Amino acid sequence: MFYLASAMKQPGKTKFEIAIADKVREIRIEKGFSQEYLAEVLGFTRGFIGQIETPSHASKYSFNHLNRLAKEMDCSPKDFMPENYVEESDWTEE
């Protein structure tokens, strides 16, 4: 069984959160949407979307954000998820 060692968590995002942000960015670009447009849809600033797309920043999309973006991008929220699980470096096996 694996456990997340939360005390060891670094600032920024997990690999899983980065994979989701990368997938949203990939689909955003494929659909021709700008960061400014996503910011408008979600009620954020373009800078905040930039932070979400930057791995070193802790800012990330919520499930509700992903649901809204899926509607706007005419896809399923699951399209933003990695195909397989993403193993984190701070998982420990017990």
C-alpha cells in the first residue's frame, strides 16, 4: 500500500497536477484559446492562468474549473486527466 508523505511535500505542484495543467494547456492551444480567454471564462486574470501552467507555482485548477473548461473546449473533463496514474516521488511503500 502507498501513502503520501505530506510532510515532505515541496512547494509547487505534484507530478499529477502538472500533468493535468499540461493537458489543459495542450487542448487550449489545439482549440486556439488564449490564456486570456480561459481567464475570462473562469473569472481569473491571465497571470493566474500562467501560474497554473507553471510547474513551480502552487496554483492549480479545481474539479469545478476543469468541468467549466471542458464545456468551453467541447470535451470531457476526463480528457484533462493522464491516461495512467502518475507516481509521485514522495510516495512510500508500507
